[in-house]
Amino acid sequence: MKYVRRTGFSYVLNNPDGTKRPRRGLFWMKKIYKEWFEYAKLSPFGCPEEFGNLEDFDDFEVWWKHPDYGFELFCEPEQREPLEVVNELEEEQYIKHLRIDLTGDPSKIKLMFKRFLDKNLVPNDKLVSHARFQPSKPQARIKIPSLQKYRETYIQREILGMSRGDVIEKRMLPPQAPYQSNEERKIQIHRIRKHDELLRSISREVQKAKQIMKNIKKGTFP
């Protein structure tokens, strides 16, 4: 993995036949895409068909390296050099074609080229993703621990069938202190399982996880 200024983290992945794919970049950290995958596998709402049949993939890394899925869905297009010698002309919005007489006055050619650049270069100070699927927020605003917590709560409530009190007790109840009597322990457990704000927070976490899954169906995350 190599850090490059304009594309964030860039990767070279291998094809199944051992050949290397072109180096391409990601604007968001890989662990964000891993959470995307984990949520998509849990989602009862489905996901874009471009993700493939996720039931065929138990391991994120296998899906990530597949030539049709994973990295290919989130990477930026292959970067071309900003200046190339070409034999064929192509029509693109920000591509211009120049005719240069290589036998001309070098000083005049350099001056004319500089004037052309000063007039035509497009300001490009911000990173703009052109990936097929993109997270909905800047990387700094995506909190992986929170996403993991919502996902774990969803699993406990919606898949394992745990009550909200069970989730709270498992997450927050400290070990019994040596000096604590069994009766005191029972009171402590009862209070924490019935804490109104904690109960509401568990419900909110499940709803947040479900909303994230609905967003995945629309092609974005979280």
C-alpha cells in the first residue's frame, strides 16, 4: 500500500491467473469498506446487484480481491499521466490537443505553452471521487467503533433474539466485586437492565443499523 497525494491509498491487486491489475486508488480507508460488506451481508433489505451474491462469501478478503466485486466497486479509475504523447485523438471534456513544431524556436514554444496552461488549467484542489460506489461522508466523519457497535447490537437483538436488558447486561455490567453480596448484585443487575435511557439507546442503535442497511440498498454507506 502506497500513499499518494491525489488518490489517497493506492493498491495493486492480482487477478486469479496471477497477472497484476493496474494500480488504482481509494479515497476512504479499507476498513470502512469492510464494514460496508459486513452490514450488506446482514441486511434484510438487499444490496446492489453489482455486489454479487454475498452468501457466496464468508470472508471479506475473498470478496475484496474478487475481480468483479470488492475493490473493483470502490476504486478510482486508473490514473493517466497528465501529459502524454498520443497517436490518436480522443474527445474528453478536459483534454486539449496541441500541435507543436519541434523544429521551432524553443523559447517561443515554452512561452506559448506556459500561456496556454495559465489560461486553460482547471483548478483541482479538492479530491473528487469517481468510484462506482462511494461512502456518503468524508472519512473523518465515519466512526468505525460506532458502526461496529450498531452492527453488534443489531445481531444481538434481531438475529440472536436477546432482550434489550440482555444486551445492556452483557455490555455494561462489571464483574461482581469481592465485597458485594449476592443480594446487592441482584439489585445492581435489576437497575442496569431497567435503566430507561440505556434501554432507549439500544433501540436507537438497532434503528441506526437498519437505516444504514437501507442506505446500502440505495448504493451508499453509512
